[in-house]
Amino acid sequence: MKLAVIGTGYVGLVSGACLADFGHDVTCVECDELRLASITRGEMPFFEPGLAEMVERHSASGRLAFSRDLAAGVADAQVILLAVGTPASSTGEADLSQVTSAVSQIAPHLSAGCVIATKSTVPVGTGALIRELLAASTDIDVDVVSNPEFLREGSAITDFMRPDRVVIGTSSERAAGTMRELYRPLYLIETPMIFTTVESAEMIKYASNAFLAVKISFINEVANLCECTGADVHVVAKAMGLDKRIGSKFLHPGPGYGGSCFPKDTRALAALGVRHQVALDVVEAAITANNRQRDLAVERIARMTDGIAGSTVAVLGLAFKPNTSDIRESPAWYICEALAARGARIRAFDPVAMADARRSVAPELRERIHFASGAADAATGADVLVIATEWNEFRNLDLPKLRGLMRRAVIVDVRNVLDPERTRLAGFTYVSTGRTSVGAAQPATFAPAEAAVGA
């Protein structure tokens, strides 16, 4: 099939590359010249394991092309995937200006019988809006489909190639047949295909993300209670997860959810509830709890210093989760900025998110945030070391070495990456989330103040 993907953000680029891997001819259309030039040079605009290799392979095979020419890109396309941004507006609702602009621009160039499928996360009613825009712009007979994505950053290619389900919202048998052909390779592995209305498909995406966000906020609140009662949240979560009605996923305590989906989608769903005068108290509470959890992490760190102003804090991890460079609404990055704003000197390191973080530093905080070359460099002269993202390489830190580099032997592990006993035996005071804090096995030594390295 001949396909066009409008937008080369996270969803568009991953979807285009994977559909080319299915054997389709895909043209990804991007209006940003710098981004387009970067991709055609083989430089991905974000980190995603395996994506660069897949893009290179299918660009060379001719099945994947990139263009700035919207008219040429959609000409004769049987399926056009809308994968443009839908950022949150000031009210929390999804801003659909990029969607409506793309639809208006492609309308004069559509082929009869083609399918326009929304991959972007859009509120219920967007499909109807697209149909109205098309009716006002063209007499061509086309179908509008909702085909939401469920890609996890860090494992997006696997999620696309072996998804839990594919959701297709359409009332047209013709469009349903086209979408079955689009995803034919997934039939071979018996992937569940959910065919429903456009409105239900649009709601499925929001409801799914909001439920996971609620689950994260719930276990974080349980973790906070565990700290006060002497319970261990990991034991509690494991026992909960063995109940098949609950499941073990998304029961990992930490400083809250982040990234491009959960924060935006929960706010958008809550705003949709307000528009329709339907109370979504559970979703609203999850948003409130998540914001509070980030601040609790900051306070937990601040308590472990002699005074946050003037202290040096090493932060390991900046991305909102491992295996991605995405720092959008990242709790780790929030912690850095919040501590720096209170006068701390930050020495930060992340395996892949450093470039994105550098571009995001507020001008007033630049002198207080230093980007280190590694964990050891970050820890040098630090009063406290914070593990803020659960990268695997942080699970095997050389703790005795780090202790010798730090001014004070204190670790605040907001992701519960390290083993408490191993950390205690290495001489650290260890504070985690939802577990009892442990003191060092031996008195923490304090190096002279001159040894501290400022930002």
C-alpha cells in the first residue's frame, strides 16, 4: 500500500518506519526543514532504541521517504496518518490547531476512497470535526478513521510490531477493509483487532492512559504511607500484583509519572469532563497526587542536606524514564530545576538526555546546573546523590568509589534502584521511596569543604 504520514514526531517517525517494515511504501511529510534535514542525514530527533537502524534500512530500500512537499506526499496515498502534535492548551484541553491545519492543507490533494486516520491523541469528537472540515473543502469521497497509538517510549518498535491490540474506529466497511490490509502482518501473530466507532476509539486512548496514571498515583500514595508505618512498598506492591484483577504493572513507586502522554492526556480528559459537565474526580485526584509526589521528592532531598541553598546535589537521570531522551514533564528534570531554584548547585548526568536537558535550562538557572560526564563526575564534591531515573547502569554503581568522591555519604534513591543493605554497607545513609531509611554501616566521613566542586 502507498501511505503518507503527516508529522515526524515520536509517533509519526516510529509509525512510518514500522509500516515500511511491514512492506508498505511510506512517505513521511515534515514541514520543519531542520528536522527534515536531520532525519535525512540519519540523525534521529530523539532517542529510541533501534529506530535509527530501521529508518536507515528502509530509506535505503526505497520503502521509506521523507518530504516537505505535502501535496506530493499525499498524492495517491491510500492511507494518510495524521501524527501531528496536540499539545495542551492553557485550559488543559488538547490544542487541535495542527490537526485542523493539516486536514485543510491535504484536502485539495486527496484521492477518492482514501482513509485519513488519526494517530495523534485527540479528544472525542475530533473525527467528526475532521469530517466537517473535509466536507467544507472537497467533494472527494474519503473515510475518517481513529487509529490511536499505544507506544511506550523506550520500547516503541516492539510495541508497534507486537502490540497488545490495534484499535480502529470507523463506521465504514470500506475503511475497515483498508485498515485490515494496512495491519495484515499483525493478523499472522493473532493480534487482537478492536473495530468500533470513531468516538469509542478516541475515548479508549484517553481512558487507557488515565487508568495507568491513576495506578501510578495510587501506589505512590501507598508508598508515602508505608514510609510512615514501617511497611515496605515493594512487598506490598508485589502481593497486590499477584492478584490477577490488579496485575503487577505500573505498581512501581517513585517521584510520579511524566513524559509526553500521561500528564497531557489526564489533563485533557479532565478538561473534556468539565466541558460535558461530567465529574472525573478520580482522574483529577491522580493529577493532584502526581504533582504532590514530585514536590515530596524535592523535600525528601532537601531534608538530607544541611541547608539546600549552597549544597551540591548530584542527580543521576534526567529523562522521565530509561531508554529515552525525553525530558518533557520529567520528574527527574523537575527535581533538578526545583533544587536549583532554591539555591542548590546541581551536577547532573543522564546516558542520553543531556542534549535535550541543556536546551531546556531556564536562563536564570544556567549557572547552577552543571552537566557532568558520568556518575563519578556528578558525584564529585556532592552533599547528596539522587537517583532520579532508573537506568540499568545506575543499578551497578561503584558505591565505594562514589563515597570517596562525595563530601557527604548520602543517597536519596527516589526510584528505589539500589539495594538498601548493599548501600548501607558501602557507608551511605540511604533514603528511598516507600521503605524505611537506613543509616550508614559506619560513620559517614566528611571531606573538607574545599573538596566540593561547584557547578
